[in-house]
Amino acid sequence: MNLSRRTILLAPGLGYLALFLVLPCLIIFAYSLFERGTYGGIDYTLTAGNYLRAGSSLFARIFLDSVRIAGTATLVALLIGYPAAYAIAAAPRNQQMALLVLVMLPFWSNYLIRTYAWIVLLNNEGLINRGLESMGVIQEPLPLLYNEFAVVLGLVYNYVPFVILALYSSISRLGPELREASFDLGGSSWTTFRRVTLPLTVPGIAAGAVFVFVLSIGNFVTPDLLGGGQRPMLGNLIYSQYLSARDWPMGSALGFILVLIMLALLFGQAVFAHRAAGEVEARGVPAGAPR
Amino acid sequence: MRTDPIRLWLNAHLGLVYVFLYVPILVLIVLSFNKSGLPTTWTGFSTEWYGKLAGNPKILAAAGNSLIVAVASTLISTFIGTLLAMGMEEGKPNPYLDALVAAPMIIPDIVLAIALLSFYTLLNMSLGLQSIVLSHAVFNIAFVCTVVRTRLKNFDRSIVEASIDLGASEVTTFRRVTLPVIAPGVVAAALLSFTLSIDEFIIAYFTAGAGQGSTTFPMQIYAMIRFGVTPEINAIATIVIGFSFLLVLLSQRLNREAA
């Protein structure tokens, strides 16, 4: 009786996900092992060629570019996000929620619009260039848009709210006791931060970093609009293989590689968080001790 | 944290982060009311650009399409996702089920987009608003399920047993006991999936098909942005920002009432 009731509840959702998520993903995995047909279709001949081509110099360069851009965006987002999250966690309890909502609010407006706002600010006739010109700081407009700088800026702008949220939940879980113990034992503020706070917030850092990196490396909109196609990333490559080159097997192989990168990072993060929790427990502090 | 200079520096940094987050948005809003539409010279307050929008049939059609897609995918995913959440909360924790439900939320958009396009093409399905609805429901089911499960975790199951012991049927128990308790969570989940669907671009772009008739609002915005910076986009942006902030505040309020 109970079993059948549970089956009825689960069946529509699991069926839907099996049909519209698992099956389509299996299809592109299968496509990635076939050759491209002469007219853009699929030629059902097994090959490892797509994966071998993914390692060729042209694709490898875009891979490296993507990793560098996503890595830079991740690092900058962490450097901006950590002190901000720390400041929120140190604020009076009754203000923390409002401060967090204020951080997340822009995150909920349309991604395209948030990206477009930077085109308005950064272009040659934009607010920053025109402002600097009218103040006499520069004569020629600065090349702010359609380069790697703009792409990194756009990614940081869009994802820093989430990094702050992830870090906040990690930092706010720490009680003042450990820090006070460190101070009492003669540790300076810096030592306390480096030896106590930072190690204990590693799971939050890892969660935020993986989120920004995964969303950045698979991003299509930001490199397209702010990079002006100058710095295509993995997402743009998949897009062009599917919609321009009509090489679906190649696009599928790249998509599958993107998923593998994501899974590897998530797995690494889980292991990392698990080990960090273990270390804390070994030191006699229960992980996630309620505050 | 004992030394005040550090706290001062942290608070100054936080202030700058808010400036960074809000200045671009505020600039768009201000420019949308600028008569000339130019970024640097203020030529007077005007709602001219909003008037232009109201007379642009392409934008209105795209907004209509997005509403249809968002409402339809929200209805499907709220129903299926809520059932899924109830089923998952009733049984033992299952890591494979958890992973399956987490997958649509973390899989890169572009991968889900090409996977669904390949799937529909293989089935020879005609692409259009219906394929966008089916595609959006994939990630929306996952988000609805997650939100409703959080609500169910704090749910005292003994009142369901009490209702059944008192002779109520499963359906009556759901309607009179379970649903009122989880309702705030379900409404918040529906709002979330509506927001996600109405903002979603890449998956819609891939699964909309070639016809102009199934252009959604974000697809229209994307086409306009690629064309260049225009005052009309500033006006659209302002409306979209206002609308999404309203939705967020609404769901915040629901959450607070639920808590």
C-alpha cells in the first residue's frame, strides 16, 4: 500500500526526468561517438575522432582560454566575495538577512539585461569613457569592451552574489569561541584568520569556486556580448558547432567534455568538504555545530 | 575583529560591493527616462521610450510568448515537482534520486540545450513554444522539488496519520491537511519556476525552432542587444528589473510567513 502510494508520487517526476534529461544526455553521448554526415546530419559510423579533435591545437587553445578566463573570474569573485561575506556575517544579526537579500537581488534580474548594462558602461561612447574624457583624464576612449577584461568583469558581476551567499553560510556557522581562543593564546588577527577562520571556511570557498568556474566555463552569453566573439569560450564553441558548423557529433563531444569537467570539480569539492569536516571533527569540534 | 580598522575596512569593502552591484542597474533605469537616450548628457525627463515599446509589435509578441511558456512550464513543474518532493520525503533517503534531481540544476545550460534539441530532432518533433515549455519544465521540476522538500522537512507527519485514523481518505487528507501546510512552499516554488522560465535564454534559443512565431522575450532582447545600444532596450531593462525585483520581494514575504 505504502509502496504503491510512493510509486504514484514519484513516477511522473522520475519519468519526466528520465525522458527529457537522461535520454537526451545519452543521445548526445552516442552522437559524440559518431561521424558527421556529409550534409550536417549524423553518419552512424563509430569513431573516437571527435574526442581526438578536441585535443587538436585549435580546440585546445579555446579550452585553455576558457580555463584561464573562468579561473580568473573565479579568483576575482572569491577575493571580492570573501571580505564582503565576512562583513555581512560580522554585522548585527537582525541586519544580516536584509544585507544578503540586497546582495542577491540583482542576481534575480535577467542575465542578458545585467550583461547589457556593462555594454552601456564600457563602450567607447559609454558612461566611463565619456566621463573620463570630459574630465580630461583621457583623450582617446579606453578599449574597455570586447576583450578578455570585459568578459571577466561580466562573469564576476553576474556570479559574485552567489559566492557571497556560499561564503556567508560557511563563515556565519563559525562561532566566536575559536577565534577568541586563538586571541587568548596570543595569535594576532592575521594569524587567527589564516590558521583558524580560513581553514574552517574552505568548504564554502570550494562550493563558491566550483559554482563560478562551472557556470563561467560553459557560459555563452557573456563571451558573446562582452567579448564580441574575440574570446570564444567552451560554451561558444559548442554553440557554433551545433548551429553554425552543423557538426553535431563534435558539439556533443565538447558538451560531454564540459559535463566531465563539471563532475570532476563537483567530486573534488565533495571530497574536499568531507575532508575539511573530518579534520574539524578530529580536533574535537563537531562539524556544523549549531550556533 | 577586535581591532576597529579591520571592521571599518570590511564595511567599506561591502559598501563598494553594493555600489558595484547596483550602479549598472541604476544607470540603465536613469537612462531609460533620458529624452536623448544618450549615456552622458541629460536632456530632460521623458517616457517616450516606454511609449515606443508599447507600439512595437515584435516586443509585445515576444513578451506574450514568454508569458505563455512561463505559465505552462510552471503549471507542469509545480504539479509534478510537488508530487516528486512528497514521494522523496516519504521514503528512505536515496542518493541516486537526490543526484537525479540535482542534475538539471547544475548541468550547464548549453549542454541541456543541445541534448534537448538532439532529442526533439530525433523524434521529428515540431519545434515551437511547446518544445520550450517541455524543456523549461526539466529544470523547473528540479527546483520546485527542492523548494517543496525543504518545506516538507519541517512537516509533522503525525497529523497525516491522525487524519487517516479519523477516517479521512488519502485525497481528503492531502487537500485538507498536507496542502495547507506546504502551500507557502508550493507557491514560492511556483514563483521561482516562473522567474527562471521567463528569464531563460539559451535553452529556449535552441529549442524554439526556426520560426519567428516562437521568439521569447529574452531571445528578442538578445537580438536587440546584438544590434547595439538603444534607448528602447534601457526601457525594457527597467521594466524587467522592476518586475523581477517585485517577484523576489513577493517570494521573500511568502517565505517569511511560512517560517
